[in-house]
Amino acid sequence: MRLSSDRKRLVSEVSGARVESRGRTLGSDKTSGLPRGIIKETQCLPAEPEPGIKAEPDESDARYFHVVTAGHQDSPFEGGTFKLEVFLPEEYPVAAPKVRFMTKIYHPNVGKLGKICLDILKDKWSPALQVRTVLLSIQALLSVPNPDDPLANDVAEQWKTSKAQAIETARARTRLYAVNDI
């Protein structure tokens, strides 16, 4: 008997642990029903880490990542380790991931609640980008704050009018809130 093309095509893996159906991997674990691209990212981020970035999927939700990034050398954030959370919405990769700092940070592009003002998280997002690209961009933003596109207007104003004081405040907050090992 031949199955019609609109029926799900099932292909069992040798281990029998997963079953693929229309590009989605099905199973009893946390990746159940997730697109292959998300599963691949979930596996690649911890397996192939970028220097200064540690990203691990949550144990119970593969769309949620726990991230720790190191403050860039020769920046006000040097010596700090910053925790972030990354969530991949249902619309991902068409929609950008949701990212926020969990560690308090004094930065013109990060709001009080940890939201990040970064073009690739907004209007410059493309489905060709990945979580790795976002994390590298955030790490770059730590080394070069952009007070001309702020989320924290008060911090941006200080960065523009008294950069030395803003840098010292950022260093002090980094020492206060972000001193951990990666």
C-alpha cells in the first residue's frame, strides 16, 4: 500500500530514539517537535563554543538558553561575566530570538530590565542569522557601547557628556554585579 503525499513520512533512526517527520524531530525529550535547525543550534552552541561565551540549552526547554559572556578585554566590562537568557520564539528563525541580560550592567544599550538595543534583534534580523551571531554581536556591543542608539537614555547621556565618568561607573558596576568565573 502506498501512502499519499500529504501523510507524514516517518523515518526511524537506527537508535530508535528519534523519529523525523516533515523536517521536525519527534521524541519524548525536550526537543520533541522542534525544527531541525533549532536542534542543530542547541547541540552546536555548547559543542563549538566561541571564546568568552558559554551557551547551554535549558534542561527542560530547548528553546531557552542560559548564556554567560565575558566582558571584553580593554573595555569597562573587562573582568566581568554577564549572564543572559536567550529564548527562541515559535516563529524563529523568521523572528529574532528574545535576549536579555540577567546580570545588572551599566551600558547605554541595555535597559534596567536587561533588554538589549541591538539592530539585529530588531529591524536588521534575518533568518540567515543564528544565536551564535547574536551572542557575538552582544559581546562586540560590550566592547563598543553605542550611546547614539540607546535603550538607557540616562546612561547614554552620561556616556556622551562625561565618558570618563561613565566608564568608571561601568567598571564599578561590573565589579559589583558581574564578578564570576565563566
